[in-house]
Amino acid sequence: MPQTPHVEKHFTASETVRDIVIGMSDGLTVPFALAAGLSGAVDSTALIITAGLAEVAAGAIAMGLGGYLAARTDAEHFASEQAREERETQEIPEAEAAEVAQVFRGYGLAEDTVSSVVTAIRSDRKRWVDFMMKFELGMEEPDPRRARNSALTIALSYVAGGLVPLAPYFFLRSIRTAMIGSVIVTLIALFVFGFVKGRYTTHLPLRSAWQTVLVGGLAATAAFVIAKVIA
């Protein structure tokens, strides 16, 4: 009887999704809170737009640079650890081989099998170092383009998110009406964003959506109340 081939589908773009989540969540929340706060303190949509766009530009640059530096740090850390493992396989090969054997013993392999596998792995130094990096240190070699891609993804996601709460102020003259419009479109965007994020990162997308809405709503409410009190 013919059987249907088993095809596993795994999501493999976790780093890109993480960058989008970082940029979009802050992009939706921070300008939203800023616009809400200014709406409680000033009476000019032009001022809110100017301040909002300045914040979006500054935030995108800062967030993008942060993502770039974080990715560069990861790459430099990997290179440093890789050089250390290469040095140790040359200077203390028996100790390193014992660490390889310990990994396989943890999987319940028999000693003769462990010995054969260790011999095979240590026969190729590059393969040996790669094994130690992955199974001893739990490190995967980062994509050399990771820093640039991370910076661009985070920055562009921040800009895309930041323009959402500011959009009503471009089209509505009344501060009150624009603020209500900003609240509506931003909460909808937060819900959709949280739901999509939840589909990729958890099995509870609705909970993720409501959590995202709650965080953004609380931030905007706090900024509005503080601005009203100070004003």
C-alpha cells in the first residue's frame, strides 16, 4: 500500500521575524505614545507631525544601529570562540576528544560506538571544530550579511510601524478627532501585528494579539495622562 511521503515544514526565518518584531513593536508603540502625549498638551497637528516624524527618524536610526552592533557582536564572539576551539584541538586534542565522547555518551551510545564516532570526527579538524562549536557551545555560524540585514529590517519596520499612529494627523485638522483616529488605527494595527507575530512564534496568536494591544494602549494612555497633568 503506497504511503504519503512525510514532509516536515519548519519555520526557518526566526532571525528576520525577530528583527521585524523588534522594529515594528517599538515603531507602533513609541510614536503612538508620543502623539497621544502631545495631543494632551498642544493644539497643533503640525507640531505633532513634526515631532512624530523626528522621533520616527531618530528611533529608526537608533534601533537599526543597535541591531547592527548586536549582530556584529554575535559574529565577533563566534569568531573568537571558533579560534579558541581550533587552538584547543591542536594543543589539547585528548581533552577535546573526551568532550566529544561525553556528548555522545549523553545520547546513550555504547562505548565502542562512541570510540568509533570520536575517531571519525577528530580525523577532520574542520569537522571537529564545527562539532565543538555546535554541540559543546551551542553556537551556529552567523550569516556574514546578518548585521546589514538586521539593521535594515529593524529600521524599516520601525518606520512602517511609526507612520501608522501619525497617519490620522496628516489628514485631520482637529487634534481630538486625529487622536481618536490614531487610537483606532494603531490598536487595530497592534492587534493584527500581535496576531501575525503569534502565528509564527507561539500557538496562541489571539493571546499574543491582545497582549500587544494592551502594552501599546497602556503606553499611550500613560503618556496622554502625564502630558495632561503637566500641561
